[in-house]
Amino acid sequence: MQLRPATAWTLVLSLLLLSLYSTEAHNITRILAKFPDFSTFNHYLTVTHLAPEINNRQTITVCAVDNAAMDDLLSKHLSIYAIKNVLSFHVLLDYFGAKKLHQITNGTALAATMFQATGTASGSSGFVNITDFKGGKVGFGAEDNGGKIDAVFVKSLEEVPYNISVIHISKILPTPEAEAPTPGPSQLNLTSAMSAHGCRVFAETLLASDAEKTFNDNLDGGLTVFCPGDDAFKNFLPKYKNLTAEGKQSLMEFHGIPVYQSLAMLKSNNGLTNTLATDGASKFDFTVQNDGEEVTLKTKLVTAKITGTLMDEQPVAIYTIDKVLLPKELFKAALTPAPAPAPEKEADSPKPSKKKHSSPPEPDSPAESPDEDPADQTADSNNAVRFNGARFVAVILSVLCLASLQM
Ligand SMILES: *[C@@H]1O[C@H](CO)[C@@H](O)[C@H](O)[C@H]1NC(C)=O
Ligand SMILES: *[C@@H]1O[C@H](CO)[C@@H](O)[C@H](O)[C@H]1NC(C)=O
Ligand SMILES: *[C@@H]1O[C@H](CO)[C@@H](O)[C@H](O)[C@H]1NC(C)=O
Ligand SMILES: *[C@@H]1O[C@H](CO)[C@@H](O)[C@H](O)[C@H]1NC(C)=O
Ligand SMILES: *[C@@H]1O[C@H](CO)[C@@H](O)[C@H](O)[C@H]1NC(C)=O
Ligand SMILES: *[C@@H]1O[C@H](CO)[C@@H](O)[C@H](O)[C@H]1NC(C)=O
């Protein structure tokens, strides 16, 4: 029997969509939901926004503690930011299943943690010492606490070698540095932080604008800022000066959103977002969209890309972007096809010829999925995307096999 072309295509398309939709390799919230004894730990992974950070990693070990051990931590009345630091110290950036824990070379290893990876930790703090004792006991301790072993391995909760391992350890690992009170966000000087990291022009413009107050008013409740780099904003200054006072304020506020968004959250929540400039009928919104490993911000006039993380300390995140975001509400004129002065998009810097959706002809995918173009892998280090690319190829191969078997 031969597979009719229509049937084959339906198969290809549905398998393709299935494979493209699963961006994340695992879901820590779902894994822990099976263990009611770990509900407090699970809850705090969600409220501290660590869950998406964990889901975005390809090789990871989560050292979970039960509800009683979490109660000990919570009785210290730490701020949510300190709790986030403590919990991120319990996420090891390597795979340690039960078997591997009992087979550690020379009986001891140091594991880097997510706390260490945030850059908040100083020196060697941020590493966990794992020691496999004689008799099969495996101990865990902060590396910088003089060799004290604070917790022991109890059991494995879930293992997907070598992607994610979730293990139960007896206690929270005490880490003075992670537990230290984090400076309140309202003590943060936004403009000097941006000035010191390549966004001086944007920061100085913000200082001279009423928008500075809007930004500062949002510091405690959650704020994400996208600041254009100095070259981009300098080129834009003549256009900025041309705006009315109100327009200037809106333009600046268009570069902030009134919620905290980690990079992992931006990657997993694509779509329209309001900004600090949004006010009733004045939408002032833009679209967040993945482009391979990169996160882009799109208005009708410009597509900017996130080029770096200037700061990420919940509830405040600051990212650098390569272009000034142009709201259509202020630059409508540039949208009309009148050829006169070229619109900002072209006038700016020469656009890097993005290879967006060029190479392999792809079946028309639905609007939600173009971000996961399996071809967009060049020079990207994101495993999740590579993973999908591999699945894409595998799906095509298996369908071809199937089809040839049927002939
Ligand atoms: C993970 O699982 C939880 C619970 O099943 C669900 O609410 C959440 O949306 C999932 N997250 C992702 C990113 O799929
Ligand atoms: C294990 O111990 C041996 C001998 O002491 C040493 O040469 C080797 O580097 C150690 N390996 C690791 C991974 O620490
Ligand atoms: C871990 O701590 C133990 C002491 O408890 C020490 O003997 C061992 O060398 C440490 N391991 C590493 C890799 O630093
Ligand atoms: C683990 O992740 C890799 C990609 O990084 C994937 O190919 C593999 O299927 C995953 N394993 C399991 C059991 O999910
Ligand atoms: C931040 O620092 C600048 C000078 O570096 C100062 O002008 C500004 O008022 C400060 N902002 C706040 C909110 O303290
Ligand atoms: C400023 O506005 C005027 C009048 O609307 C326009 O002719 C001029 O091109 C604008 N300059 C810039 C740099 O956009």
C-alpha cells in the first residue's frame, strides 16, 4: 500500500508541529507536583521565578528539601530575594543522579550552582562540596564553610539522565552569603547602574526626563528596563529632540515594563507586552519574540534585539538592546510609504542581514511558532533550540522511512 501524498503531508505537518511546540526539555513544577512533601519547595521555586530558569537548563540537578526543612528556612523571615538566592544555591549546574553521586571520582566533587552563576556570589562561595563517604552516605555542604557537611542525600525523586535529576537532601544548606539581606531595590540607582554599563546616553536622557520618576516608582513592585546602547541612542538623539515634552516622556517610558522578567521568562512568554508608557487608549506596546537563541522586541517600525543582561536581581532586570524602540504612536509618519526621509529602520545602522527563515523551505507554520525555526541554529549555543532542530530532522527521517516502508 502506498501512503497517499495528502496523508503523508498531514503526518509530517502534525509531527512537525508536535516537535516544535515542546521548547522546554523539562518542567520542574510538574515533576515536584507529584511529591506533596515538597510542595513548599515547589511553591517557592515558582514565586522566586527560579522554575523557568531551571526549565531552560539542559543539564541540571535540583536538591529539593521537604516541607519541614523549608519551614526551618522560612522561620528565618528572609526577604523573597534572599530566599531566591538560597534556593538557587540548591540547583547544581551538572547532572548528579543517585548512581553518579555514589561513583564520584576520588569521593568528592565541587558543583557550581545557579547562585554562583548569577554573579551574586563572591569568590568560591556558590559552590557545593559533595562528598561520597565510606558506607554509601553522600554529604552536601557549602564549599566555603570549612568542610562542614550539612545535609545528606536521602533519595532520588526523578532522574532523566543526563538532563535533569531531582534529589531529596535532608536539610537546607546554610550559606550566609545567599541568606544575606539583599539591598532593597529602592536603594538602587537605576541611572548610575546603566551609565556604568554602556548605556550612559540613555541614562542621562532619562535623568533629564520626567520618566525617571516613573521608572523609580516601579522599582519595588517589579521593573524590566531595555536600554539602548550608547551608539544606538546617540544616533537617535536628533529625532528625540524633535519630540514634544510628552512624546519624550513616552519614548523613555516605552523602554520599561512594569513587571520583573528574567531572560528565561522573556523566552517563554512571547507576545504583546504593555510598557510604562501604556495609558488607556495609548497602547504603547511591543512584541517580545524569540529568534533562535535571541530575544527580540518588535514594534511596527523596528526590531531590536537583547544584546546583554546588565542586571538581573529580582524584582529588577535591565537588559541592553541594539536599537532604540520606536513606538508607532510617536513615529506614525515613518509608517506611511511616502519615500521622503527613509524611516528609522533603514536610516539607522546598516541592518545585519538576518537569515530569518531563509534557507530550508518550511511548510507555513502557524503564527505562534516562527520563533522556533530549526534553521536558526548557526552560532547559537542554546541547547533547547538545537534539541528541536535534532527532533525536526529525526521526525523528517522517520516519516521518510515510514513512507518508504509503505511503498
Ligand atoms: C509546568 O507544569 C505546570 C503544572 O503542571 C504548568 O502549570 C506550567 O504551565 C508548566 N510550565 C511550562 C513552561 O510548560
Ligand atoms: C584523584 O586522585 C588522584 C590521586 O590523588 C589525582 O591524581 C587525580 O587528579 C584526582 N582526580 C580528581 C578528578 O580529582
Ligand atoms: C569537601 O569537603 C571535605 C571535607 O568535608 C574535604 O575533605 C574535601 O576535600 C572537599 N572537597 C573538595 C572538592 O573541595
Ligand atoms: C535529554 O536532552 C537531550 C537534548 O539535550 C535529548 O536529545 C534527549 O532526548 C533528552 N532525554 C530525555 C530522556 O528526555
Ligand atoms: C542617581 O545618581 C545620579 C548621579 O549619579 C543622581 O543625579 C540621581 O539623582 C540619582 N538618582 C536617585 C534616584 O537617587
Ligand atoms: C523634525 O521635525 C521636522 C518637522 O516635523 C522635520 O521636518 C524634521 O525632519 C525632523 N527632524 C528629525 C531629525 O527627525
